[in-house]
Amino acid sequence: MENVLSRRFLLALVLSSLILVTSMAALSAAYNEDYDAYRAQQDTYARQDSSFSRVLGEVHRILARPNVLSIFVGGPGDEYRSDMASGGGGGPVFGSQFQPQGGSASPTNKRFDPLDLGFVAVVVMTFLVVMFSYDAISGEKERGTLKLMLANPIPKDAVLLGKYLGGMASVLLPFALSVVLGLAVLAFMGVTLAAGAWVRLGVILALLVLLLSAFYLIGLLVSSLSRRSATALLVMTLVWLVLVFGVGNAAAVVAKTTTPAPTSAELAEQYRSIDDRAFTVWEDLQAEMQPLMQRSFTGQPLTADEQARLTELQKQSQAAFEQAEKEREAVRKDAMRRLDSQLFRAESFAAISPAEAFRTLATSIARSDYWSFRSAIDAAETYQEEVDRLRAEWLSEQVGAGSARATIMIGGPGGVRSFGEEGFEPPSFTYATPGLPEQVGSAAGVRDLLVLLAYNLFGFIGAYVAFLRYDVR
């Protein structure tokens, strides 16, 4: 009751409600924009009557569909989906397109980035937890009320447990009210959640309670060890800064130092080098092919040796393009492997912070993380390879039958290629997203969940031991 009637409670209620309600409105509007762009691009693919556009549409249908849970917990995967929703990177030949290219978000959205539920939980609410917990014990020591309380036949563990339950209720009550207001805004904006999304949101909120509990118990520990509230506030502020901001940034620096990966500029330079070599070979071959082709076009017959040489030169030209494509693919896969290793190491190191553990697990459950989109990309590339194989078989049958409908367009250096066969029906692209038990039960999911539970367990044990050692005299 003391907390509820305090200015801190009013601050928590106003701050969490204001941020969450406004962010829900902004993120819902952005989601509706992305969904409209996604539908428009799907309609565009549907109107293009070619097998190539159908393949594009199948991949776009899965990879670019906006994720409603990103309104609550956004992640890097949402940038990729937003980019593909408007056709920014939706082709089945992905090449180096694993970096976001802009997306459909307006400049206003990019200039005023809204704060989602994850940010409110990790930054705002954990800071409010610090404000509620730092003087829970030390404040009563300073006022002398703790000695009066313990002079009565009240067990110390009952006092500590009461502090914990009362403090957590004081934090969760304003947050729960702000979440209800945010969901009301969501309904007003016309955004609906399926049953599965509600379950995932419930799990995310449960993890959020574990996160706030971990910070509150750390606050109780520091408050039990401190004789003055000012000291406890200073220590808890430093702990909060390290766990919320410091660990994640340090993890990124360590990962980039120990597991280097190419930048976008370095990757583009490697691609340019491969294309230049292929183009040089192509120019040399063209210099010899051009006179022979010119004579053939003007009706001058070629000798058998000249015709064989022209055929050989054409094969070498095609082989140069195919070799360049293989080299580009090898560079791309190596870059992806190194980037994946870098991110995995950064997330593993950052998991020592409960804030980072919550962020990683919550984005995974919301399917807004990088890994969810990455697995979908792998599935799309496997689908592309299957389509290429079926298309080659279909073309072989058509050519063997003497059909004029089979056409192949092969591009120049850089591996640009497309196809527009009439009559070829590509298969549908199906991709089963990982289920909730699979995500939570993965190695990373178990790691992050254990980190949150460990902070709660050891935080309570530490606060209990420190409080028991307090000498009433």
C-alpha cells in the first residue's frame, strides 16, 4: 500500500502506459502498412502470368508476410520481412541480399522509431524495478523502522518475502494496466491475433515477469547489504547499466573481434572482383567469336573447323559465367557462415545478462529474430534448387519434343538469370515454422530460460542470506 500511494507508483503507471499505448498505435499502423504492401505485391505477382513470377510469388508469400507479434517484440528478422513485403528483396535467387535494403517503412517511421513491449520491459520497467527495490531494506534501516519491526515475533524470511511480493505487485500492477490499454489500442487499430499468437504472447509476458523478478531480487540483495539508500541506489544503477546496456555491447565487440566477418562493402568488392574476371574472359572470347558470328549472320558459310571453334568458344563463354556464379555462391555462403558464427557467439556471451537472455528468447518466440528468418531463407533456397531441377527436366522434355515454347535466358557476368517458360508449373513453396515447444526447448532457448531462473534463484538466496545476517542490535 505504501508503494501504491507513492509517487514512484504514479510515475511507473504514467510512464509505462504512455510509452506502451503510443508505441502500440505506431507499431500497429506500421504493421498495417507492411501488410497492405505485402498484399499489393502478392497481387502483382498473381497478375504476371509466367512461371518465374509464380516462383517469386511463392517465396514472397512465406518470407515477406508481416509478423503480428513484432508489434510486441520486434527483432532483426522484421527488417528483412519489411524489406521483402514491398518487393525489395523477394526474388528466389538471393545472392548477397541478406542485408536489409530499405523496406516499405516510410521516412517518418524511420525517423521516429516506436518503442515496443520488449523495450518497455527491458529498459523502462527494469529501471522502475530498481527505483522500487533499492531502498526496500536499506530505507528501513536508515529510518530505524526495521529494528522496530524485527523486535516483534516476526520471522525475517516472512519480512523478506513480504517485501518481494509487495514490491513485485507494485511493479506489475501498472505494467498490467498499460498492457491492457495497449491491447485495446491494438483492437482499435484493427489488428487481430490468432490463437497461437495469444499463446506466444502469454509466454513472452511470463518471461517478462521472470526478468522483472530477477532485477527486483538483485535490488533486494543490494539493499540488504547496504546501510544507506544512496549507496544502494548508486550500486543498483551501475548494475542496471551493465546488465541492460553494457553486456550486449560488450558481447558484440567481443564477437566481432574473435569471429571476424566481411562487411557489406568488403563483400561487394569480392563480388566485383569475380565479375570483373568473368567479364575479362568473356570479352576475350567475344573478340574471337564476333568475326565468326558476323560471317554466319551475313550468310557466309563457316568451315567445319570454324564451326567447331565457334561452338567451343560459346561453351567456354557459358562456362565462364557458370564459374563466376559458383564463386559468388561460395563467397556468399562463407560470408553467411561467418556472420552466423559471429551472431551466435555474441548471443552466447550476452546471455550472462538476464535482460539479453529475455530479449533473445522473446524474439525467438515471436519469430522476429534473425534465426527464424534465416531458416526460412534456407528453405526458400532449397525450394529454388528444386524448381531449377524440375525446370531443367521440363525444358529437356520440351526441347526433345521440338517445342518452341521452351526458352532460356542466360544473363552476363554476375550470375543474373531468369526464365519465362509457358506451360511450366512450379510446385508450391511450403515452410513449417518451428513450434513453441521446439523453440523454448532448443539449446539457446533452454540456456536463456535457465539464465532467468538462475538469477531469480541466486538473487533470492543472496538476499535471504544477507538479510539473515543483519544484526538488529
